[in-house]
Amino acid sequence: MARTTLQFLNGLVSVVVALALLTVGLYAGFALWDNHQIYHAAESVFDEMKEIKARMAAQAKAAQEAEKAAEAARLAAEQAAEAEAAAQAAEEAKAAYEATFVTYGAPFEELRAINPDVNGWVTMPGTEIDYPLVQGETNFSYINTDVYGNFALSGSIFLDSRNDGYYLDVYNLLYGHNMSKHRMFGDINLYKDETFFNQNQTGQLYLPDREHALQSVSCVVTNASDYAIFNPERWNNMSAGDILSNVQEKAVFVSERGLAALKAKLDAGERPRILALSTCSDEFTDARTILITLIDPE
């Protein structure tokens, strides 16, 4: 009887162990599948939008060329001997300039037809960062929502809800998940490598008016509770000295060119516009990496 009971218990243990191993195996399989699905979604969700962005980039360049042509025509018109010819040249240049911006506005209309919360596009050469930007009612709106408004663990790249939606604040703060395989803002952590930081210091911010150049100023590692870095409203009333201090404090690297451009604007009494790209980091609990850039450094 005892022997039979022991055999039964051994058999029961074997079944339990087998079920446990099967459960672990299934869980691991589903986890891998879910992970695959997350990255597949992150890879595919912006394909249509990147086609729109390609047209937007070409039209942004055309708009800037038209602006330069308009200015050249204006200067030539001022120097022209005949007032009528001067006026005609100026009017033609103005018409060409305005027509180009009408065309340039079309891609943003396409983006906003997909989602009216889209308000820009950021591209950082040397990385896979090439995404539309959205702004929700709160900073939770797009953490797990893609640009189409669907649930997605990869979320979207979004502007802090406290910022002006036209990127006119002194400090404009973007958030994106730190994902591997170069997805979302995972590549922000590449800037913690000195060689990479020094060799990749420019970017583009596309807004409805035109393409805006970005110049890296610094790469900062700090805590998610850093009040200065994560409170964009505070920057609007900062002194020049405080702005310079905040972009350098806790910086892993600082760009001489970017810092000089920022100082030049501040010394001239201009109101700079900074774009900060932030993501999670692994140095310590709640660590964050922030790439601080200057909009239109020249």
C-alpha cells in the first residue's frame, strides 16, 4: 500500500513538474511573440507617414530656396533704376514664395488628417530617429498610444503637454520610449558615446512653416524627478546664466559649437528655442538621458 502511494505521489510530482515546465515554455513563447509584435508595430506604424515626410522634406527645402530668392529679388528690386520694374520683381518673388508655402503646407494637412495632434517631425541623422511628433492633453496621452490613436506599447514621440504646440517656448521637451533595435528614442543613448556625440551634432525639426535646423548642445543624464529638466514652463523665466547652467549641469558631453551658438543668442538678448529629446536610461533607478539641442542655431 505504501509502495503504491509512493508511486502515485512520484507520478503526481512528475505531472506537476511537466505542467510547470510547459507553462514556463508557453509563457516564454508568448512573451517572445508579444515582444516581436511590439517591435513589428513600431517598425510598420510610420511607413505611410514617412512617405508623407519625404514630400514634406523636399517641399521644406523648396520653401527655403524660395525665401532666399524672394530676398534676393527684393534687394535687386531696391537697386533697380526703374520703380515699376522693381515693384514687379518684388511682387513676383513674393508670389513665388507664398505659393511654395501653400504647397509645403499640404503634407502637414495629410498628417493632421491622420491625427490632428501631429504638430511636427524630428529627424536626427546618424540614428533611426525619424518620427512625427504629437502633443496630447496630458503627458499620459501618448505613452501607450501610437500616432494613429491606437493602443501600442511603443507609444509615440510626444511634446510635453505644458509646452506651446508651435515650439515657441525657450525649452521644448520631447519624450519617447527607450527601445532596442533603434526604435523610438532608443538611439538617444548613443549620444553618451563621446565619438558618436562629436560626429552627430545636427538634426532637423519640421514644422508647418519650414524645416528648422537643430544643433546639439549637450547630452545630460539625470533623474526623472529633476525639476529643472522636466519642467519646461520654468525655463521661460530663467536668466541667461541659469539656462547655460542647466544645459551643462549633469552633462556627459557638451558641444563647443552648440554652447557657443546658445551663448551668442543669449548675449544678443535673443530668446533661444531649445528642443530636448528625453528617454529612459539604465545608470540608476529612474535615470533619464536627454539630448539638448538648439533650434535654428544661426
